[in-house]
Amino acid sequence: MLLAKTNPRHRAWVEINPDAIEENTKFIKSILSKNCSLMAVVKADGYGHGATTVSKAVLKGGAENLGVATLQEGIDLRRDGIECPILVLGNLINHDDLTACIDSDLIPTLSTYEQAALCQKIGKEINKQVKIHLKIDTGMTRLGCEVEAAEELIKYIDSQSNLSLAGIYSHLALADCSLNERSAKVTAEQKKKFDRVLKLITNRRNGVCKHLANSAGTLKDSELHYDMVRVGLALYGYSPIMQFQKNFALRSALAVKARVTLIRDVPVGTGVSYGHNYITSAPSRLAVVAIGYADGVPRALSGQLSVLINGKFFSQVGSITMDQLVIDITNSFDVEVGSIVTLLGSDGEKTITPYDWSEASRSIPWEILCGFKYRLPRVVI
């Protein structure tokens, strides 16, 4: 039985612009010192943009390393032919996962003595020196060893014949918060703790890659750059600090679009969608759009979302449902069944950004971008 191919733009889709990602990468590289390298963070399927597509674009733009959250993300990139160094930022805690990580030429992150001992054991089994990055908890209170435990753990790693300390890093907790005294103080305290640990490896400072800054730290303060920076959100066109967005030459690389599938005229007093939380106050013309919360449009945006059609804004009304949402197109007769609706991105001179969604839904741009589900095909433009 032959199955007909469907047009990825029939219902709803995500458009990805790799050229924008490449340009953003080049811009970030331009603000780094000559000896500071760039790790492009492509976890969560490249923040919803497609990890392999993003990886190729950032490497073309000058990134030297990639960062992923999970073992499978790294393995998938290797299978797609990505050959650069890849750091697994999440903890791998058992023999099989760490063996698969090493076999795939991925670099594991260690936080504990137990993980280090397990990597040494695996390295001895396969007669290979295992490169690792050690994570230090300087204030995130998540992954990483305590600052006080770092010296003994580094000594242990150095004493093991099958372990090689290739990198040491930490993660900033408040760098992406609004610019205020508290965030500046906490970031300064984290940098001070990190520097204290780095003094333990001064005798081989050039042999261990030191990295602390995320996107916010990279854009905010060159003192946080060290040997490498780990950049995620900025690669995709957005500053993690909204006040900085206009200060940097970043281009959005993603647009979310869908089609109108039905138009109907309804009288005053008509309830729309589940719960009838919206009732028309006048005779209205409504358009049904083929996208919903199962695709990544947060239900929390119900009644707060605006969309673009033919360069004009229209309001979404009623509850956003699993597969569909409704917009009010009263008095706009240029909208037809099949018309393209832009939910994120630009249409003419107007633009809707992840900031608009995150502010309205009390979320963050990272969550918005990572939320677009597998049902939405990625269309590279």
C-alpha cells in the first residue's frame, strides 16, 4: 500500500532559518576574546529548532564545541555526522550509560567521586583514557560537587591513570535575572568561588578548559568568559535579559505558523470553545486555526494571544484546545480558509516574539521555544 506524502505546511509548522543562527553565532564569537571558544548549547532538540540543523549552523558560524543535556541527544548528533567535541551536561550515573557515552566519543560531566571511580573503571576496561569535565556547584544548588570537596576530588581524578580532567565548570544562577544589586552580588559570589577552585589547577592551567558563562553571562560581562562560554538562547536570536535585546545584533531563527481551516459567522451572545469563557458581545466572524496546546501553544495564553494574518493583528478568543484555537476576524474579509496565520515570527512589519508569550503566560522564553511538539514539522527556510 502506497501512502501519499503530506505537505508539511498543510496544517501547522515551525519554520527554521539556519542563516540567522549562523549569523548569531558569528556575532557572539565577535564579542569573545581571541582565546575564548564557544560551546553552542543544542539541548532540547536545539531549543525546539532541530538539534542537527542548529549544530551545522553554529559550527559553520564558528562554534568549536556543542553541549547537550542527555546521552541520547549526543548519540543522535553523532549518528547525524556531527564530529566536534560534545559535552553531556547532565549526570550519567550508571555503567552502561557512561560506557555508551565514552564509546560515542562524548564527554561526560562528573559531580561526584562515585562517578569518577566508575569512569576510571570503564577506562581501564576498554584501555582508554577518559576525558571528563568536572562540575562545581558555586550557587545553583543543582548538579556539581561542593566547592569544599573540589580539591580532594581533583586530586583523585589526577591520580587515576584512565581519567583526564579536560574541563572544569560551573553554572550561573542569577545572571539572566533583571539587572539589580542582588543578581550582581550572587553572580560575583559565584565567580569568587569558581576562581577559588581554579587556583587548585594553576600548575596546568592551559590543559583544563574553564567555563562559567551562559548566554546572560556572555553578553553581560567579559570577566565571566574564561576559556569558553556556553551559549544557548542567544544563538536562537534572543537575549536572556530583555533590557539587552536591542543592544545586540541577534536575529530570531524560528517562526510558528498554521492555517485557517474554517470561518463562521455567529450572532451576539454565542459562547466560544470549552467552558464558554468567551461570549461574543456582537455579531462576530470567527476563524478556526489548526493548532493547539498539544502542538506547544500554552493553554495559559487563552484569551491573551494575538496572531498575525496578512500583516494585521487578530485576537484569539475562548479556550485554546488540544488541536485548535479560534480567532476573531470580524470585519476582515481578506481572511480565507487556507490563510496562513503567524503565531510567532514576523508578517510584514509586525512581529510576535517568545517574550510576548512568556510575559502573558508567566513563563520564560526558553520554555516557549522548547514547547513545540513533534506534531509540528520543522521546515528549513
